[in-house]
Amino acid sequence: MIAGLVILAILAILVIGFIAMYNRFAHLRNQVKNAWAGIEVQLKRRHDLIPNLVETAKGYLAHEKTVLENVVKARQQAVDVSGVKDKIQAENMLTQSLRSLFAVVENYPNLKADRTMMSLQEELTSTENKVAFARNNYNDWVTNLNMTIDRFPTNLVANMFGYTKADLFEIEDASVREVPKVKF
């Protein structure tokens, strides 16, 4: 009788632990999805600002047509892709093309002083900051999910239910990772 109760208690503990682990994965998966949705909201805002920025710059940058075309092309690619890996790659390309545009804008004092351009640049900078925050939040939740998948005994539950690691939103451009050099 006592042996039966002990076995029943052990089984109950195992079932409760199994349920807790499964619920942990469900929670983490939903947090990762929510964090990705936060990134997409900010990226949509960014994508909506870019056509206005390009239109404002067009009149001033007639000689820099390829820079504007690259921004428009990169934006369209970023809008069209799906999947985390492809979205990350497209957004990194868009960031590079925007950097090129802003570098060119620096060479045109009239454009740099244009109120609409200044306003759009400020708005885009604010959006970039929000994107960075959303990326950090997403990466935090992805890291939590991935660590839970790696740990024992939760890795058994992960394998049983097909949970896989999620991709971090990383910067692919090595030059962005370099520490800036300050010289006087």
C-alpha cells in the first residue's frame, strides 16, 4: 500500500513537472512571437517613413540617383520578405542603404537644412532607436527560449514537442560592431 502511494506520488510529481515545462515553452514561444511583432511594428513605421524621406531628397539629390534607388530597392526587399532570417538580412541591407543616404545628405547643405528633411531624419532616428529596443527585447526572449531548450530536463520536453531554437536578430555588418576611433 505504501509502495503504491509512493509510486503514485512520484508519478504525480513527474506529471506536474512535465506540465510545468510544457507551459514554460508555450510561454516563451508566445513571448518570442510578441517580441517579433514589436519589431515588425517599428519596421513598418520605418518603411512608411522612407518614401517620404526619399521624395524630399529627390529634388536636391538629382546627381545621387543611385543612392536613392538603392534605398527604395532595399526598402521594398525588406517589406517583401518573410521569415526571421530573411527579414533580418533585408533590414540590415536597408540600414546600410539609409546610412549611405544620410552620408550623401551631409554633402548638401540646402537639403540638410530643409525642415521636412530634418523632421524626417529625426523621426527616422527615433524609429531606429525604437527598433533597437525592440530587437533587444526580442533577443532577450529568444535567448531565454534557447537556454531553456538547451537545459536538462526541459530539453526532453522540447524534443518531444518539436520546439526548436529561434534566431537572434544580429547585426551582420562587421563595421558596425567595431569600436569607433576618436582622434584629436
